[in-house]
Amino acid sequence: MQREIAPIAYIMASKRNGTLYVGVTSNLLQRVAQHRIGTLGWFSAKYGTKTLVWFEPHGTMEHAILREKRIKKWNRAWKLRLIEEANPAWRDLAVDLGFEPLR
């Protein structure tokens, strides 16, 4: 049986109003784990973007990539508004997906 691909655009943060990382993935659980252990890349490891603060599923990977690219071009205020509309407390949404809370 082949694994189902769920294209998702997402935002990770270092803390409330901290550094933001906008990305896209077909496996959100794996990607969150990569952010948390620091194996995703230099930016995420350097700035500690380990808190999942926003995500949005898409029907195709092409749509998810297009959304990611658009959000990356946004100014910071628009990104903060996007997060706060869906997650005003900046909760770590990864906890809802089964991850342990960050310390």
C-alpha cells in the first residue's frame, strides 16, 4: 500500500512573534520532527523554528507550493495576521498531532 501524500503549506516559529519559517511538505509529522531535532537545514537549526503555528492542507502539491511562495513574499505583518487569525495564542499545533510539548 502506498503512503498517501497530503500537501501542506506551514509556518514554524521560534517563539511568539519570533523568527518564522514558511515551508511546504507532503508529510507534516515528519517535517515537524525534522524541525524539532534540527535536521531540516541551517536556517531552522540556527533560528530554532520548532513550533508549528499554522498549517493549511491543499489538494495538490502544486497548490501547496504556490501558497508557500506567495506567503514567503508577504511582509511580516501579513504573516503574523495569518497566524493570529487561526491561532491567536500561538499554541504549538504539533501537540494536537501527537508531539510532546516543547519546553
